[in-house]
Amino acid sequence: MSKKEAAERILKLRTLINEYRHAYHVLDKSIMSEAAADSLKHELSQLEDEYPELITPDSPTQRVAGQPLTKFRSVAHSQRMLSLNDVFDESEVDSWLKRINKLLPVNELFIDIKMDGLACALVYEDGVLQQAITRGDGFTGEEVTMNVRTIESVPLRLNGDSKFTKGRTEVRGEIVMYKEDFAALNAKREAEGQALFANPRNLAAGTIRQLDAKLVAARKLHFHAYDMQRQNSNDVPSHSFAYDSLSELGFIVNKKYDIVPATAKEVISVADKWEEKRHDLPFNTDGLVVKVNDRSIYERLGIVGKAPRGAVAYKYPAEQSTTKVIDIIVSIGRTGAATPTAVLEPVVVAGSRVQMATLHNEGEVARKDIRIGDTVIIHKAGDIIPEIIQSLPELRNGSEQPFVMPKQCPECSTELVKLKADEAVWRCPNNLCPSRVQNRIQHYASKTALDIEGLGEKNVITLLGAGLIRDTPDIYGLTVEQLLTLDRFAEVSANKLVNAIQAKKAPTLERFLFGIGIRHIGIQTAVDLARHFHSIDALSQVTVDELEQVDGIGSVVAESVVAWFGDPDNQRILEQFKNHGVIPQETQQVIGSLTDKKFVITGTLESMGREAAAEEVRKRGGVFQNSVSKDTNYLVAGANIGASKRTKAEKYGVEIIEEAAFLKLLED
Ligand code: IVH
């Protein structure tokens, strides 16, 4: 990039980052996530590193904090409210531990989830709530007592009679809005055509700074305590003691905190434990808080800058980042759906490299106004598919190209069509389109369908490319000799694949039905169809009316099934399966211990994943549902279940059982 181009880019980045900072720190609004802003800031400081002469004192890289508002009374904190320094991996945890161990020997760490809300200090005198103060700049905060009093999880008087209910006790914690309540509120606002809130943290922060306490009471906020301070610091010997006492005094605390020996390995093992589970927590979290458990050592380690030496925030890899759209291509799925897909400059998000993101359909590209050449914010969490949240039009330089949906299939040049005029999706109607065939075969071999090991994307492409197969049934004709003519295969791998395919000649009817890829037929619908009709031949003859009689089958599915079996191309495919000796097993009505019992599973189970649990239910004749309805028999509540599922279950009188009781049912 030339100096002139860099100067232009720098100016645009600064303006946008400044807008973000002002909105976030001063107005409690968010125009993008913190991680996305960090990513822009990173680009800015790289450019400034390259051209140091372009650095100005007003650059966001040169400033630290925003301006306070003055709506509420300012109150000084008795002890400064600190921040935490971030660490990102084992070696950074290790360096931190080495640093502090040089000062004082540390043997025990206390670890809790880092909640994404806003910090608040509650002052109790003789057990009665006197004041609630926001963090502010750490030295001085805003008095928001009236508002905080409306939060039901804040005790107005401390429980019990102990030294903590005498004199002054300060309790610190995080005010959070739960993800579920946030989603419900935003859904309501969307329906009413109101502007949406960016995230639960901002909504909670915005709510606490409302001058009208009635408004605060109407929003569901929660206070989770994490710290307790007394004049005599000996009153609180350790962080774990503080949590246990806080719990007794009537606060919400995370009772599942960890205490581990002070090594980086131990910290990482706790981080790994929470890595996936944290998504099931009711609030957002982007990491852990790791503290020296012994409070006297913690205090003596002192403060450096704005943070205590004796604690760090362990951060999970960022789930948002910015990158550029290099191109927008159209890919064709197994049902012919033409999906615009963004080709991105590769970037690491949530620990994995992302270079593609689906844009769903033409309308979505237009709605988000994503152009080729745009800088965009992408989001990825856990094993969720990466998604483009928004484009940043402020950073355009005029060379960006709007996306135009092609009229023809990019794979086979067939004209794209819409099945219904009001549908958002364009489709390639050619059953033999190479892309559709490839995806069809992959789907047939996938885990939930026939589960043929070794028949993934790469091998399917190779086999089609070599002309050894032309459609799904052909896989059953593959021989070891044929595979050995290909570079990808040797004796062992060729035998393995042929055996894996041959082993799947008598699949269960439901897996086969799901595997042949009829639109709208998920695995549970396939189970329902199989249980009712027992064979492919019976299904071939069925009418829409007959299908609609079946429990759980609506008109969309019914029409799709009849259309699929009515298509001569598909009849030919079924014939080919038969010729290769593929005979789906007629599914007998499973009369098991759970016959016709309907289950919904929510939260995480300790003993097995959701799919495995569903399989266990089905094996015993039960039905697995995705959401609670009137006819649900059991709601299995795993760890961290959301309030709304529970309320719904209670409303319908559905029995709520814990994991242990569920496992017991499986034993019977
Ligand atoms: S302990 C020095 N525990 O994170 C402050 N803080 O970046 C250490 N936070 O302002 C406090 N969850 O508001 C602690 N479980 C937790 C926390 C937590 C969120 C916030 C806190 C603090 C910020 C530090």
C-alpha cells in the first residue's frame, strides 16, 4: 500500500474506531462488537507502525478512556475498582505465574467464569443495602441505588447474623442480562419496528443508567457477586471463602468455581472444561477470571497500572474479527439451492481459519449491503458456521462491486428458478447438475444418514472426477481394483472404503429415507415416516392426504415426499439401489420401554451428546422433539437450562426430569 493510500485508510479507520469508542464508552451503545473494533484497531496500529510519521496525538491508538456522563451523582469508591490484564494461552499464563512467584510464592488459584456485564459495588451497613455504585473510571462511579434495588437478585438485607451483617460490607459483582431475555426483548422490539440492542451487556448497561427506576424494574437484570470487602481484610481469608460467604448472605455466585494448584497446565485444563459448556451458560462470557486464592498474598502482590498483579483474565480466542470480501460466488447444494457464499481474506476466528461464509440468499446480501471488496465483521462461536454480521460501508473506497445473482447455474448453466414466486431461494432444477450430485452423495454417506466412513468430500470429488461413479447408487458397484487406479488409494485404504460401503447394504429405513435427501425430511421426520409406512414401496404409493394423517407430518413435508417419489429420475435411482442389492430394513414398530413417549432435551448432558440421547430414546420406541409442546411427556434438563424452556414445560404440565432420572428411564 502506498503512503497516500495508507493515509486515506488510516483516516477512515480512525473515524470509525472513534465513533465506536464514543458510542461504547460514553453513550453505552454499541455499533459493533469489541472484538471487531479491536481487529480494526489492530489494522490501524499496523499501518501506523509502517508509517510512524502518520501517527497523530488524537489517534485511537494513543488514547485510553472516554468521557464520563453526569446524569447520576458521582460517588468515590472506598477502594479502587480495578480491571484485569488479559492472557490468551498457556505460555502467557505461565509467564504471569513466574512473574508473581518471584515476588511471593503462590500455591493455589481460584478460577471463575468471566461474565460479560457491568461491574457494580453494593455497600451494606449493618446488613442493609445503602448504596449501589457503578464502576465508572475505577476511582469514582455513579450512584444507581434506586435502579439496583429493583434487581430481584440483590438482597436488600443480608441473610443471617454474622460479622458480615455488622459494620460495613462491600459486595462487588456483575450485573448481567441473560441471553434468553435479551433475545426475547429484541424479538419484541423487532416486531414493533424499534431499533435493536446490540448485545446483552450494552442493554444491561443502558438499563442501569436509566433515570426512571420503573423502566429498570421492567427489564430482567441479574446480579452475580464475585467479591466481598471488609475493613479488616482478615475477615475474608480467600476468594473461595468470599464466594461461600456471599452465597450464604443471599447472593447468586457461581458455585462451580475451581480451585487448582498454581500451574499453567491446571488453568488450561479448567479453560478446556468450560470451552464448549460456556455457550450453555445463561449469560455471555468470553473467558475466565484467574486469581491467587489466598487473599493476603493477593493483596500483597499489589497493583500494576489498573490491574491487580494477583489476577488475570484468561480470554478465549476472539469470536469476531474483520476481514475483506474477495469475491461472492454461488454454490449449489444437493437440493439445488443456489447460495451466495463470500470468499474472504483468510482470518483466524475462535481459533480456526475462516475463508468462506454463507450469505444465505440474494435478499440477505442486499439487506446487509455486502459488496465485493467490502471490509466486513465476521462471527464464529464454537463449531457454529461462520457468519458475516455486517459490512462496514464507511471503509469503502469506491472500487467495491455490488453482487448480482446469476441467472444460470454456475455449475451446469441450467437457468435458475424459484419454486414459488415468494421464495427467497433460487434453485438449479437440474437433478444431474454435478454440484447437486456431489452433495447428494456426501449427504447419503454422512454420519446421520448411512454413516459410510471414508466417503467425504475429497473422495466423492475424486470418484466423480474419475468417472467411477455418476450418482449415489453407483458407490455400491465400486471395486478395489478401480480404486487402486487412483492416486488417493492404496491397498489398505481401497479395501477399507469398499468394505465400508458394502457394509451399508441393509440400512434402517429411516437412515435410508433421510440419506436419499428428500427436501424437508430431517432425521426425526424420516423416523416418523418409517414407523408409519414400514417400506420404500409403501411410501412410493402414498398420497398427500394419507401422509397428512401421520402424527408430526404437515403439508409441506407431505407434498415434498409425494413429489420426490413421483419424479421418474428418483424412481430410476431407487431401481439402481435395488439392482445393487441395497434393501432398507423394514422398520418394525419399536415396542420398547419408551414407546410413544415424547422427549425434549435441553442444556448439556454430562453422559452423552444430544444426538446420542435422541438415538437412545428412539431405540426404545420413544420420540425425540426439538421444542416443548402440549404433547411432550418429558423435558430432560441438563446443566444450565434456560428459564423459558422450563416455564413452557410448566405451562403445559410437562414433567421436568434431571439427567439422572433420564438415565434411569433408559435402564428400565
Ligand atoms: S473478579 C480486579 N470475577 O471483569 C477485578 N471479575 O476485567 C477482578 N468480571 O471489572 C474482579 N466476571 O466486572 C471477577 N467472575 C468474575 C468476573 C469479573 C466479570 C469483570 C469485573 C471486572 C472485570 C475485569
